[in-house]
Amino acid sequence: MSGVEVITFGCRLNTYESEVMRAEAEKAGLNNAVLVNTCAVTGEAVRQARQAIRRARRDNPHARIIVTGCAAQTEKQTFAEMPEVDAVLGNEEKLKSASYRALPDFGVSAEEKLRVNDIMSIKATAPQMVKHIDGHVRAFIQVQNGCDHRCTFCIIPYGRGNSRSVPMGAVVDQARRLTESGYCEIVLTGVDATSYGADLPGEPSLGYLAKTLLKQVPDILRLRLSSIDSIEADHHLMDLIAGEPRFMPHLHLSLQHGDDMILKRMKRRHSRADAIRFCQEVRALRPDVAFGADMIAGFPTETEEMFENAATLAEECGISSLHVFPYSPRAGTPAARMPQLDRALVKERAARLRDRGEVLKVAHLQNMVGSVQTLLVENNGFAHTGNFTLVAAPDLAPRTLARVAITGHNGKHLNMRLLAADAA
């Protein structure tokens, strides 16, 4: 091979950072290299990363394989000891061209492979400028990194550090750069995006940042947020939901569970009632809104009644896209020391919760039939509505907007009839 190949796991923030990594590695003159940007959110994510590293070595026997990302930050020794790996970079180091210029030679010891500093010592997030996001028709902008909260199941703060925000001016500059490159849809992303601004002068909120972006960058036709913590939503965000047509009616919520005792043991900051109230308030402001949500099945001490509370919360909130994670103990987290459920039971409950999620998805698809929607067309024959519902669009040109009538669904996605292409 020649050039730099990037393999990305995990969240939208990783997707964004992979473009920064590629640019910085190429700036450093790196060639014949595979960069693996890992995720640590579950044990399965780490297993998949190790599998991908082994496959990358088989496919590229003479390339340098450099591993980074959250799993590399939290389990650096695990990856350094893999014979397929030539270097391990931390989450801060992966974004600097100097890291790629200072890579160790082939065949060094596990300790010599390591370039991983203390992530908790990082106090600021430098703005990273990219012109495009490879393979994506919408662009991501990192507005925040790290997390100050310590949910008992979560290893991510130890991979990302404490919360730190990108200054508003830099976010506006990045948005202008991306719209000039042809992106009409922007997604604001971070580890704990709704904590944005607490460390900046004046403490601007995520909602205020979004308002500012839409005002100062009129070429943004569609603006989205990545996963949010509803308990941190402020009046600026609610204003956008209620009255800004360029703010897309889709919110992905970090719910995690629906039982108050489990939420307390998770050290979450919202209750079941808080989640329901938020969804009701948003839906009253924007009836066409759709909610996605993350939920964990099989958390330690979860009883059948507690599990059922999680399932019924998804129904009461009207979640149309349920992302279910079977609980995965992460070494070093408090939940890993709690009484664990049998793994077979965890998987069984996760499967049942996914089944409930499929019922909710079909109901959402059915509710969309007969509506008129504006789609952003993807590169794979599909498109997404404003509320991020998937639509089959095999004959529409990628990266365009199209006005369509929704004619039906097949239980997985919507079908449509074109009304007008390139609609604003």
C-alpha cells in the first residue's frame, strides 16, 4: 500500500478526529501506514479493534500500524504488546503531526511503542480544521471533548480527560470552511456536548453556540446535534427546537436506563420522570421531532422489574431509534465491582430491548407515511429526512437535497416519490 489508511471505530467525534489524524500524518510525511482509531465504550468495541489490527497486518505486511483512540488511551499496554502494532498514540498525541514524525522504528519493545500521556493533564481542546469528512455527506464539527461526570459504567472520561470546549469563534470558522467545501448540513459533536461552554469566558451554552452558528453562517441549511444529555438542555436549545427551521428535529438522548434505582446506581443526573418530561416538552414545541436514545441492558443488580421500566420508558418517550448496549464491565469503573448478572441474561435482555425498539421504529415509520419531507441524499442510495429517518433514494444524486412525498415503508426504511430535487 501507499499513503495513509485510517480505520475508525466508535462515535462521530472519532470520525471527525480521523480526518484530523489523516491530515496531520500526511503533513508529517508518513507513508505506507494504517492508523486505527479505537473505541473503548464496550469490551466488544475493544475486541473488534484488536481483530481489525490483526486483519490490517495480514493485508499490509510491510505497513506501519499505529493504534490510537480511547481504547489505546485506557488499555495502552494491551495494544503495545500486540506484535502487529508498531506504535500506540494517546488521544491527544494522535492530533499532532509531531507525533507521526517521531514514531519509533520497527521491531521495538512494547514500552518503546508507547506515546501516551496523562489525558487528565490536558486543560484545553485546540480547534482542529478539516475541509471534508471522508465518505460523509454531512460534516461533523468538534465543539467539546472530555467529560466531568463519572457515570459508574463509563470508561470514556479516562480515555478523553475532563471536559473542555472549543472557543466559539473557532467553531464558526470551521463551519464556514466546511460550507465553502460544499456541505449544507453540519453536526456538532463532542463527548458531553451539552456541557459545552462551562470552561469558556461567559459560559456560553451549546444552544447559544448553535444559535450563533446559524446567524453567522447562513450557508448552513441544516444543523444537528450529536448525542445530548437532556438534563443539560437550556432555554437557547429549546428556542431553536421551537422556532428555527434550519435546526433539525432529531435529538439523540443519553438515557441509559428507565429505572430510578438503576439510574442512581449508574450515577446519572436525571430521573425517569425528567426524561419523560423533556420528551413531552420538545414534542409540544416541535411535533415532527424524532428521538434516538442509548440504553444499557443488564446493568449490575438489574431485576426483571427494573428492566421492564427501561423498556416502558422507551415507549413513553416515543423513541424511534433505540441503540441498545448489553452491559459490559470495564475494568477500573465502579460498576465493574457491583454484583454482576449472568452474561446470558444480559444478552437475552438486550435482545428483548432491541425487539421493543423495532416495534417503536415501525410505528414511527408508519407515522411518517403520507408526509412531505426534505431529504439529504447519501452516497449509498439512501437519504435522511430532517428527523433523521432513513429513506430509500436509489435514483437521487448524492449530496443533494430533495423534496419528496413519503409513500410507504418496509419496516426498515421509508419509500418516497420525488417532488423536487435540489430543494432548499
